[in-house]
Amino acid sequence: MDAEGFSELIADVYDAALDPPSWRKVLKDICAFVRGGPSASLFWQDAVKRTGKTYYVWGGDPQYNQLYWDKYVGLNPFTNAAGHFPVGEIYSAADILPLPQFFDTPFYKEWMTPQGWGDVLSANLDKSATSRAVFSVARHARDGLVDEDMRRRMRLLVPHVRRSAMIGKLINLSKVEAAALADTLDGLQAGMFLVDSNGKLMHANLAGRAMLDEGNVLHANGKLIALDSQSDNALREILLAAGRGDTALAEKRIAVKLTARDGAEYVTHVLPLTAGARRRAGQSYAAVAAIFVQKVGHDASPALGMLVQQFGLTAAEVRVLIAIMDYGGVAEVASALNLSPATVRTHLRHVFEKTGLRRQADLVKLMTSYPTPILGRGDSGITSAPAN
């Protein structure tokens, strides 16, 4: 491609910011320019939850694209390793691990090889602690591995593709992560409400909205209000403390009993979202606390005790599972527990194997399917205590 042709391609890249469907044609032209081959795509993926979404793709087999999200995102060696590369820096298989080892992975043998792909060249357009937006171009197996000419051409394009994607807000990681969080929260059996320090309701999950519609224990008039006035006052105090940070709750009890109109008893747990990894969840909704409301059951055995009994988890696996719930990422858990990331991954892999699950989001749903709605660091559960 001559200078004039390259200028036209860059113009098309920026036009795609205003005309998103044209990304498919742009990606096709990019494949030709970088001499890549069969496919190019714009997508995001979460390394912890092993999930993601393809925004635009040219080429490739739609069946394999779906198979990637269903199975191979967790087997792709790029998924975890990509987080180590700065935004805008390009990387291929040779930058991730020794090539003989890469060629021996199920991802290469079962997903890339059947499509005739020999290598992939990628760049992060944006990233957070666990998620990243990626621009990726595949290379035909017949053309061999990514070479220096392909890298040079890709480097010319990446800054423009990134600016165009950001201008058009094609991939907004904060919105993506907020949506993923909402999907997870809707899987909770307990009613869950995200509120600010004044009790303003920012978000409610499905169970929480059902409670508000019923109007038996809570209602919302801009703010979340408990029908039991004494308990409502206790909640206000806790939320104000949460707004000042976790340390302000050191002397506060964070569980409140509620009495419904029909006389039924509910227990409310308040989880501050103003420190640590939980801050990210709060920032997504401008919330300072998550309030979990659950009707008092007849047999509320501790959640972890039931998990240990059902799946045969070891003490070390339980410890990592609790930390994953609290901190989220492998790196954060390793730091909190003073373990190596490899050890954390090993324990987490054993948990997945024993429970038969594949994603962290599924672990969250499993944990929250038991009577105790939230878990604390190093505890077998949260002990309820009525507020003074």
C-alpha cells in the first residue's frame, strides 16, 4: 500500500468512530495492510471471569468465534498474559511463552489450527485490573509466524485504531464491568441494594426490586427506607460511617434485624464499598455500601461449612475462595494472602475442578445460593447482630 492508500485507510479508521458498522470493512482492509490474513477483530475480555464480547470482526468462522467465548477464552494463554503489556504495545505468541509450548496448547491445536491460523498479533487498546479491550489480527498458518514487517505495519495502525475506538466509545470498560457486575448481582437470592451515604438507591438486583414491589419490609422513595423506623435509623448511621471509609465502621455493627409488616423477621448485612478491591464495584454505581436483605430462614447453616461438606474443599482452597470473593483478581489475592500467584491459581483450579464450574461469576452465584449472603475475610460467614 502506497502513502496515499495508507492515508485513506487511516481516514477510514477515524470514520468508523462515527459509523461503527464500517469497522468490518476497515478490519478487512487492515488485514490486507498488515499482510495478516484470515481475520481481525475488536473485542474485550475479563481474565478473571473468563468472559468477554466481540464488538466487530472480519473473517473467521462465526462458529469458532462463539466457541472461543464458550470454551477457549479460559484456555487461551493470551488471556492472562495480555494484562502485562502496556496499552498500545503489540504482542504475539512469541512474546507470551516459548513457541513449542504454545504449539502444544489446546488453544492452538483445537481452536487456531482448524481455522488455518498460525499466529496472532494483538495490542491492548484499554485495560483495567482484570479486563482489557483488544485489537487483534490473525496470520495464516501458510505465512508462518508474525514477522517484523507485520509488526512494523501494526505499530503504524494501533494508535489510530485506539483513538478511533475511544472517540466512538466503542469499548467502555467501566460500562462493560458495571453490566457484568449487574448480571452477577441478579443471580443472588438475597435482595441487594447499592446506596450512597445518604441512602439514595443507586441499583437493586432482581430480588431487591421484588422486595420493593412487595413493600413488606422496605420501600424506596429516592432513598431506601426500612419500614421498621428503629432499624431504619440504625441503617442511616451505618451508611454515613461507610461514606467515611471502612475504618469508620471498626466500632459499628454491620448487621441489622428488620421486622416486616406481616411480622416476619429479616436480617440486613451492610458491606462497605469504599476501600480495597470492593471500591471498583462502588465506583461503577457511585455507591458507598451494598445492603443485603434476606428473610430469616429455619436452617441457616454457614455457607462455607456447606460448601466444604458438599465439595470437599480444603482449608487452603476455602481461604483462597473467600479472598477471591473479597478481592477479585489473582494478583490481589496473592498479595493479600502472602502467596505466589501460581499457588493462588492452583487452589482456584482445584476449586473449579471440585465444583464443576468454569468461571468466577459462577462461583459467586454458588456462594450466594446459600443462606449467608456475604462472606468476610477469614470468616466462616457473617454473624448477625442487631444494631443498638
